[in-house]
Amino acid sequence: MNTVLTGILVYISAQLLIGVFVSKKINTEDDYLLAGRSLGVGLATLSVFATWFGAETCIGAAGAVYEEGLSGATLDPFGYSLCLVLMGLVFSIPLWRRQLTTLADLFRQRYSPRVEKLAVLMMVPGTIMWAAAQIRAFGQVLSATSGFEVELTIACAALVVIVYTMYGGLMADVITDAVQGVALIIGLSILLAIVLTAGGGWQPSIDSIEPERLVLFKTAENENWLDIMEHWMIPIGGSVIAQELVSRVLACRSPQIARQACLAGGLLYLSVGLIPVLIGLLGYRLLPGLAQPEQILPQLAQNYLPTFLYVIFAGALISAILSTVDSALMAASALLSHNLIVPLLGTIDESRKVRIARLTVLVGGMVAYWLALQTDRVHSLVEQASAFGSAGIVTVVVFGLFTRFGGAYSAAGSLLAGTVIWTAGHYAFDLKTPYLIALGGAIAVYSAIALFELKRHKISRL
């Protein structure tokens, strides 16, 4: 076993031990799913940052920028950092004040239990796809450092994250997020410094980047501004109301802390997220012609870092992945256990609720592992995870949270319309802007049914 792999295994073991230690303090469902609603601004900020700063930012975005230039950074870091800031400015305080356990609770409170269950069925697939993307990225890192086949390392990665998440609960996630966030910043900063040195310093490195690779809003011959808007709306609309982010908001001690944590986490995300982007730009000259662009970060680290620093860097990559995948599996677990399974069982004690939540982590992890084996690119899997079902979800959340317009039928119709339109547009008709069309369709269906409900209500009062 080589030194690098040994260091990585030690790092992973430490994360597992932290999860097991914290799990001893879990007594209730709130403890497991929301860390006892006790987070302060420091831990919450680092958790928001580390949860979202996953495989897409470290591996997917660097690979996309390596391949396409700066225009490949639309999703990350710009789209997702804007998503976090938007959560802080618009959604955090209203969501916190409703004292929800999951986002699906809003659908029950505002609409009906049936809409709640339908929303869960729409949200869980995207969350599982998100987890699958992180598991695949974890496997790629292990493959690059160990020399084993990617399929084998993905299996090992899935086993680690499932066990880690089952034990820890949200409080363990948050504490390890703090450790992982610091490791991320240190590891990526070290690699950037080494890459800049290899390029002759800051100015020569920047001067070596071709001007055409520095265009953020690039349109190809067959693209237009609607295509660009599609790429921006997927991370914003698809992730601003994601259960992974909402759980951090609900776990804060106060609405003000929730708002501050999202704003600070978004700015930190943008700042640190620019490091992989810059490395992707510089790596195009240092390692030209890579067959797999998403290997640019691991390959640069292997080529330029001494063993000790490479262990730190590998730990940083694994930190990014672990902090995201455990949150994704926790989100799926919360939705399935709290909103689907527990209501079917009637009145049960808190310890049984926790056991059910842990079991759903196991099932969700196994499905995510299977999905991780079915895709070749982390970037594409994350984009699909953000888009699936979210057009209807974000539409219903906005109407439900900020207006009294519309009822259960309009919410259900909008959820179904958003999912069906995006699925058909993306898979069956291969449309260029399926998300924008799905979002417009979800809004139109919600409004039309809500107006019909309003008219029927007025007639019934005559």
C-alpha cells in the first residue's frame, strides 16, 4: 500500500470516528435530522459552504473549464454561489419561521398531505442523483491514488459514505463539515500555488491563458441566449430550495443566523470555487490533451505535488465529496422517513424514528451506488440532479411561501407538469432548453388551476 493511499485511509477513518462519536448524543428525530436546531453562525456557514462545495466544484468544474474555457464555469461556482445568496436573501427567514423538519412539511402545511407525498416523490430522485455524482467522484479520486479500477473504487466509496452517514446524523455532518471545509481551503490553495509556480508565477501564468478561453458568456454557432439562461437557471432554480440546503437553514438557532450563514456561505463558496476554475484554465497548457478532462485536478496534483502535500490535497478532495454526499443521503433519508414512512406507522417513539431514518440512508446509498456506475461524467449527473423535478418544486414553494394563491390541485398539477415536461424535453425530444420550458409550464399550470379553483370557490359562495 503506497503512502498516499495510507494517508487517505487514515483521513477517512478519522471522519468515520467523528461520526460515530457524535452519534452517541442522538436521542430524537430532531437530533438526527436537524442537529437539535442548535447551529450557530460559524458552524452553519462552514456547513453550507462544505455541503455545496462537492465533486462538481472540485472535479466537474475544473474539467469543464479545462475543456470549454471559463464558459464551462456557469454551474460552478457562479450559479451555485448565487443560489446560496438567494436562499439567504429571500427564503431563509420565511422557511425557518415555519418550524419545519423538512421542506416537504411546507407542502403539507400549505396544501395537503397528498401534495406533501407527491413532492417527496419529486425531490428524492434528484437528491439520490446528487449523491451518486459525489460517490462517482470519490471513486475517481481513490482510483487516481490507488491505481485500482474505477468500478472497484466506486464500490469502496459507496460503502464508506453509507456507513459514515448512517451513524452520524446532521450534527456529525456539520462538525465534520467544519474540518472538511478547512482542509478544502488549505489543499486547493497549496495546489494553486504549486501550479502557478510551475507556470512561472502569477503574471506569466495568467498571460498564458488564451483570451477566447476567458469568455464567461460564450455562445456557439448553434446556441443563443435562451441556451445560456437554461444553464444558469438549472443551478439556481434547481438548488435554491434543495432539502440539503433547507436542512441547514432549519437547523440554525434563529432566523437571523440562518440568513447570515447562507450569505456568508455563498460568498465563501464563490471565493474558494474560483480556485478550481483557475486551475482548470492553467492546466490546459500544463497538461494538454487529456482524454478525461475531469482528471485534471488529480493529474496536476500527482505531477507537481510532493507526497506529503499530495496527501493533504487528496484529503481536501475527499473532504469536498464526503461533506456533500452525506448531506445528500441525509436529505433523502429525511424526506422518505419523516414524510412517507413514519406517517404510515402512526404514533411511534423517537428511537424508532431514528432507526427508520438510518435504514433509509442505507437504501438510498445503494441506489446512489448503482446510479454512479451508470454515468461517465460527474458534471452531467449533477446537472440532471439539479434539474429533475425542481421546476415544479420551486414554483409551488414560491407560491406557497409568499402568497395565498392556489390550493392542493394547483400545487399537484404544477409538480406533475414540471417533472413530465422536463423529462420529456430532456430524454424524449432532446430539447435545448427543457428546464426553462418546464419552469414556464409549471407556472402556467399552477396559475390556471388556481384561477379555476378561485372561480369555483366564488361560485359556491353565491
